[in-house]
Amino acid sequence: MAMVASRCQGRRIAASFFSPITIRHSLASSEESAFSGVRSISTQIVRNRMKSVKNIQKITKAMKMVAASKLRAIQTKAENSRGLWQPFTALLGDLPSIEVKKTVVVTISSDKGLCGGINSTAVKISRGLHKLNFGGPEAECKYVILGEKAKAQLIRDSKKDIELSIIELQKNPLNYSQVAMLADDILKNVEYDALRIVYSKFQSVVSFIPSVSTVLSPEIVEREAEAGGKLAELDLYEIEGGEAKSEVLQNLTEFQFSCVMFNAVLENACSEQGARMSAMDSSSRNAGEMLDRLTLTYNRTRQASITTELIEIISGASALEG
């Protein structure tokens, strides 16, 4: 009798241990752990993305502040340098459409990127001047490049036309003596009838004007003065000191080129920093907007995870009661 009772009690305990409710609950708990793992991974991905966007936003804000400080340092120099080349323009003129046989396009760009379309604009204008070919089919047109960005673009399709390239010009603070030595090297190594300097003229932090300044060789200036063109007024001036007219024109054109180059380099540096400020400000705003969207996605994912867990708990409790 006792053996029969113990045998029945054993069957009852085994049935309760292997009941369908217990098996269903164990399966639900395993599925819950699996799903919770997937949810935690997706939330972690969003959290990592938010962290990276915050770091990028810090970098862009710092770059904007650095560009603003550099702009303030260069802007005063650029405004003061405008008084150097303006008298030469009044005396020797600026003739962008004059026909010559040897043209040299001096393209001024930056060594670093992240400054909007300032470099691509200068390269487009330089290519346009190269294709116009003012002197006819027999005319030559070469490039002198200042800056790494213009060099990287022009070397792809005009490598044979590049006479000289100079990089890291703004590594040290710009001054007139540095640019004058650079202009002297260009004049010694390049044969030209007209130098067309392409740069970006600074207007404001959000605005710059692509500009072209033309510097003629002494021979072309003398030819135009004798022909009675726009430079005919040069013959009205008297030369003192016993120097020949050609020597005076040689000195004038060399000094004009160095002054125009100095102003062009400073104007382009101001435009570069202004464009970088604008680009970094836009990047910071875009990072903020992306961070808002990621925060919303993170909160929705976390809320969905909590709701799913509550539903599973309630379903499990209902199954146990049933």
C-alpha cells in the first residue's frame, strides 16, 4: 500500500515538473533573452553613432573658431594691401582681353581643404582662360600654380602646361618680402607676355568674388603705348634721372606684379578662412540635426524594448494563471 502511494506521488511530481506550462515558460525566457540581446545591440549601435557625431561636432566647432582667429589676423593686412596695386591699375591699366602670344595663368588656391568651393572655382576660371586663347591658334598658355588643391586638379589634364608649382605658401605668416621673392622667382623662370592672376577677392565671411588681374610685360606695355591704345597716356610722363624708358617700364611691371601678387595672396587667404568658417558652421548645424534624429531613434528603440518586455511579462503571467 505504501509502495503504491509512493509510486503515485512520484508520477504526480514528474508530471508537475515536465508540465507544458513549465516548458512554455522556459522557451519564453530563452526567446526573451535572445530578443533582449538583439535590442541591446541595436541600442548600443545608436549610442555609438551619437557619440561619434558629438565628437565630429566638437571638431567642426573648434575648426570654425580657429578659422575666425586666422581671418581676423589676415583681414587687416588684405585691406591695407589694396592701396598698393590700385595706383598701378590707374597708370598701367588692367587689360584682360589683350591679345598676346605667351600667356601665363597664375592660379592661387589653398593647401588645405574643407573650405567650400573656393578652390574649384579658381580652377574652373583658370581652365576657361586656358581655353579662350586670346592670341589665336599659335598662342601659348601655361600655368603657374600656388597651392596644393589647384595643383591636384590641374595636374590631371594639364600636366604638360604647368611651368611652376609652389605649395605651403601659408605655412608661415604672409608678408611682402616673402611674396616679392616668390614673384621674382616666377619672373625669372617663366617667359610671358601677360600674367593673368586668378584669385578669390574677399567680400565678407559668406561671400567672395572670383577675380582675374592682368600684368603685362614691359615690351607689351611699350607696344600698347606706342600704338595709341589704352596705355597711350604713358607717353605724357617725363622720365628723369637719365634712365631709359624700357628700364623704367621693366621696374614698374616687376613692382606691379609683386604688389598684385601680395594683394591676391592675402585676399585669397581671407576668402579661404571665411569659406572654412561658413563650411564648419554648416557642418556643426548638420551634426546637431543628426544628433537630434539619433536621440529620437534611441528613445524610440528603448521605449519599444521596454514595451516588449512588459508584454512578455504580462503574457507569461497570464499563461501561468491559465
